[in-house]
Amino acid sequence: MSTDSLPHIYSGKVRDIYDAGDDRLLMVTSDRLSAFDVVMAEPIPDKGRVLTAMSAFWFEQFAGIVGSHLLSTKLADVPAAGQRPEWEGRVMLCRRAEMLPIECIVRGYLTGSAWKEYRTSGTMHGQELPAGLLESAQLPEPVFTPSTKAAEGHDENISFEAAVDLIGSDLAERARSVSIELYSRGAKWAAERGILIADTKFELGVIDGELVLADEVLTPDSSRFWAADQWKPGSTPPSFDKQPVRDFLDSLDWDKQPPPPPLPSEVVDTTSSRYIDAYERITGRSFADWHG
């Protein structure tokens, strides 16, 4: 994306961030997709618009729980220099927040890095869990399992006590409480629509002393979505997102280092359809109606 419209601040694996003036940021969500921490050469059509639409939906749903940084998803509300037609449905005009230096992860099921730790030591982020749990088992209750934010490489799982050391007791307690409530509300909503949210990552920040929800919320990129009818403890069901890309890459003799191998068009199309399907199933809305 060109940076000649608004001052460019940062580009991540998926998002480009611009200075919108008046202590505001413009976040533009691209169609880039990363797998195994490598950005693929091929964009996934409509992926960025799905992530923006999904986040906007959850910001609406959670307004009564915690404030947010979001001001608008309408292109017409963006400063004139940033009103690019190709950005329609991809923009979030936001208040600038002081972001917490931790990832606020909540787990409802035993999978991913938590399963690897449990299998080795019977713990999850250092907390003991009941013996005999199976992979993908539902936990007795959602658990807040923070991690650091790594500038390079992978984030590091940390204990709640380590999070307290980083941000202080009061803020850590508030972040844990809010994150668990957001996950519980969202997981209940999704389960009623046939999707299990195994775990998710929230981004929280502070604006004028108020804890706020920021960035993306309960999307297929920030969460592990499973089709409820495919879940069975003892195995990992396919994720409702970039799973076709992962499956294709796993079938190759690729060392998971750049450059990535080219993706076949059918893998790209199937992945795009999965993102759209997840949005429509969870929100009950037609993606064709989303324009920001």
C-alpha cells in the first residue's frame, strides 16, 4: 500500500498503520496472510475486510463491558488524505492508546503451546492442571494466560505473577477480569452458532487512565475457531481460518523459512471462503453488505 496519503507509522504482517492527526491512528487491514511466521506471496481476497468487519461486530457487542479505541470504520470519516477507494471496509480510525506490554490470552481449551506444556509438565503457564486431560479438552473454566510481546521471534508465555511485575497488580487484575469476561461472552455467542473459540488473544491499552480494548477482536487471525461438530477431545479439529494454507504447506518439503512457496489458486480461494463463512456464521450478517 502506498504511504503518500497519510504519514506511515508501521506495517505488520497484516496491518498498516498511519498517523491520522489529532492523536488518532488509521489502521488499514490488508489481505496479507502469514503462516508459520512467514508472509505468503499471494494475498487472500477479502481477508482484510473480513477481519475489520468481525472486529467491528465484536466492538459493538462488548461496548457495555469495556471501552475501545475505535472511532469509526467508515471511509468517509477518515481524513481526506486517506480516503482511498481500495481501503473501503478495511479501515479503523482509532484513538491512540498506550498499549499494555503483554498479550492478553484466554484459553478455553487445551491446545497449541498450552497442550505442549501440559504434556511435558502437567502445567499451563506454570499453573497445575488436573491429570489425564486430553488434547483439545475443554478446560474447567477459561484461564488467563498472558505472554510477552516479542519484538522479534515468538512471544513468550509468562505467569500471571510475571504480568504483575510488568504492569502492576491493579492493571493486571483488571486486564485478567476483562479478558475472561470478553472471552466468555464471545465464546457463548459463537457456540450458539456452531463455532467453538478454543483460545484468543486480546490487545488492551490505556487512554486517559481508562483500560480499553484495541486492535482486532475475536477474529480468525487472533483466535482459534473450531467447527463444533468436528470437535472431539484427543485430537485437534481443523481451524476455521488459514487451515487450508497450513495443510498445503505441511504437505511440502519446506523448511518454514522465507521465501514461501507459491500457493495454488484453489488453496487461496478456499481460505478466502473460510474467512467469509466464519464472519457470516458468527454475526448472522451477509458479508456482501459490509462496506465499513
